[in-house]
Amino acid sequence: MSTHRLPSPAGPERVDRLRGALLAADFTADGLLDLLGAPAYAALARGETVPALRATRGGGPLETLVRLFLLQRPVAFGRAAAVLPVEDCLADGWLVRDGDEVRASVDVRPYGGPQGEDWWIVSDLGCAVGGAAGIGGPGGAPGGVDRSGLVLGVGGASTTLAGLTVRAPVERALDLGTGSGIQALHAARHATSVTATDPNPRALRIARLTLALSGAAEPDLREGSLFEPVAGETYDLIVSNPPFVISPPSSEGDRLVYRDGGMSGDDLCRTLVQRSADHLTDGGWCQVLANWQHVEGQDWRERVASWVPGGCDAWIVQREVQDITQYAELWLRDAGAHLAGPAEYAARYDAWLEEFEARKTRAVGFGWITLRKSGADRPAVTVEEWPHPVEQPLGDAVMAHFRRQDFLRTHDDAALLAARFRLADEVVQEQVGLPGAEDPEHVVLRQNRGMRRATKVDTVGAGFAGVCDGTLSAGRILDAIAQLLGEDPVVLRDRTPESIRLLVEQGFLWPVDEREETG
């Protein structure tokens, strides 16, 4: 029996009835957690199904839906009919009948929206959460589906990008490489119109199902690679979780469209970033997940910063680095190559290392790239490595970072000292030193929000930050500190602006807007 045909709902009223049935059975993210318990729920998110199978041995409505749509197990026709509008589901292709049983044709996974919305992400069977179980490997593709065109659901990269994205209201948003439609679904909450593109026509059909089942307006769906489908058009927000994997050339049958972009090295990510400015409105945002090569003899920061197009501010954050052997093993396993036999696995592994050696690639970085089309003559480009935990969602923190860059760009040292600042919320001070010592060896300011940064400051810096409540200018605070310490206030004013700039750039201090001062 083949279950490869994608659903084709006859009309919105049928999708509404299906959504109503899912809600009535509590087939939601919260409902799953309550049914499965935290360990089985977490295991399912890793692609491990045995704990969930054990937890769904009863015959309740929610257990029936979990078995059908998440565990890909057949259920008796009568059980399905007790929960779902089963004739609609059969006619529209959500279910396939096999004698007295029915099976799901796609994976339908509950997903909690940012404001508590109940959404559902559609993907190919066995492809809901990424490659933990060897997606697309032997036996991994549903019957009749071209393995290279499989469409994944929500993985860690998807949720990372969704949490990073700036959520200000916009007129037009573009989800480039939409896949199962998760980024387009998020964008539909705050964009008047959403365009979603993908070179894989199967992905566009699945994205339409995701948005329809989740109750979102249908996006403008276009087939094609990179910016080809939107030539000459501009957007206020561009988001992309592209096929960024750096892999050796492969035959068309072995290529996995969801991860392999068909370009050499990290050229796809570079091209996407470089061309994005042509498709951004003034002040528009482009937010991308990317991999980049660490090439022998080159500073990765300079290399990736060179991708930033003119007139755009940028914030590039490297979250993880893997050596080439770790990287090859990760993506070979993702493709299911470990299931193909030792000889074939070794040959493919060798091909990956040969490609890296030819490109003098010693490691691969993973991270975020955010661009804002500022039109500035002196764009602010920040490139950093930050492997530490952060607080998601980060969209507001991303916006704040660029606002602070605007402030710093327009304030020389004199203007900086005339400005007023307040200490950011939930910043704490730690003093490090030997027990009983009169003075600490150093003082650390630590954020408990956003990027959760920590930075060392001297006595003046700690005192300055502690006094910043928005009432006094930076210069007046430094004069008071100079008097308290018996220092020359002119000397202190001359040497402190650089430290203030760092605290502002990293988000420890916030400039007080003039409207706030007089409001």
C-alpha cells in the first residue's frame, strides 16, 4: 500500500472540520505533554517513538490521533471514525484505507504558537523532527516519494529561527525556502501578506496544508530557488532556514533538497546574504540561519563579514563550531548513510573529507545572520562567537541591538557624555576575589535576559552602571565618581567613553530617549 499522495482538501470548510476534531480530542502541544509525560514527549521530539507507543496503548481519541499522525501506525476504521470526519479525510487524502484499517498519508504534529495558538505542522511521514533517526535513509521515505524531495517538519533550526525573528508588524514578508511552512505560519501573525518560496513543489503543497490546518491565511506560494521567484520585488522582512549543509557533490538521487542547496561549499548562504539587500525595503530585515567554512589561513569573522551587502547593518553570531569529522558524521547519519553498510558508509565519509581537504576547510561554523537595510554610510557590522545559552524568543533583543547601533553611530564622545542611560533589567553584579580581601580582583556584570552576557568592569565601570537610572547625564555621573575617588574629572571623562560604548553595545546600558525624559 502506498501512502505518498499528499492531501488535497476540497474546501476550507473541510479543513475547519478537521481542525475542530483535532481540538476536540486535545491533539495539541499541551495535550500531547499531558498524555505522554515529559520523558516520552521529549523522546518523540528526538525522533524516538517507543516511549510514545507505550503511552498510547489505550483506545482514547487522543491516543488514536497520536498513533495515526505521529507514530504512523494503522488504526481500525471505527476508531478513526469516532474521532475524525473520516470520510472527508479519506476523500481529501489525509487518510488512506487498507481493509478495515486506515493510515495517515502525512505527519501532522501539534505545535504551540507564541501566544498560545494551537497550530499543526504537516510534513512527510517519518520526517517530523529532523534527521535524528536517519531521515531519508533506507526505508525512510514514504512509498512512492522521491527520497530527494522529502519535506521535514519542525527541528531545532526551525524553532531557533522562529525565536530570533523580529516580530514587528510589517506589510510584506518573504519566507525563502519555506519547507513545511513553519516560518510563513509565524510571519502570518504580523505581516499583511506572506510570500513563501521553495524549489521543491512538494514543499509548497505541504506548506499550504500547514497554514490551512492552522487557520492562517493562504500565502503566496512560488516555486524556485533563492530570489528567482521574487525578481524585482522587495519585502519588509525576509526569513530563511536554507539548505545550508556544506556537502560534496552528489548525484541527483542522493541529494536531499531540504539540506543540500546544490552549490559548492557555503556559496548558497553567501549568495543569499549578498543578494538580500536588493529585495529589502528601506529599514527592512533579513534573518538567516547559515553554515560557513573555517578556511585555513583565513579569519572566519572577516570571511563571513565580507558577505554583508553595502548599506546594511549586520549582526553575525556563531553559535557552534564542528571539526570536519564531526560535521561529516552528523550529516551522514542524517541521510541514513549509517544504515547502508560499512563499505558504502566509509566511501561516503571519505568523499566528504576529500571535499573539505580540497577546499582547505578545517571546521564548519553554524549561526545566525541578521541584516537591516539602514542605508548608513558607515554600516555597523558585528561578528561574534557566542556558544552560551540565550533566552528565547530573541526577536525583541535583536531589534534592540540595532537600535543601540543607531545610537552609537550618531553619538561621538561628547554626545555620549551628554546622554543619559539606565541599567538594563535583571543585570546583576558579581564580585570575584579571595575571601576576606579588601577589594575584589574583578567585578562582573551579568545579564539574566536576552543574550545573557557577562562582562568584566573596573571600579569606575561598576559604579557608573549602578548609578544609571536615567536621571543624570553620563558626564555628571563621571564627575561625581571622580570627586569620590579623588581623580581628575577631565582625565576620567577622556578615558571612559570607550567603556560606556561597550556597555551600551552589549545591552547592559540603555540610552534614555529624549521623549522618555520629558514625558
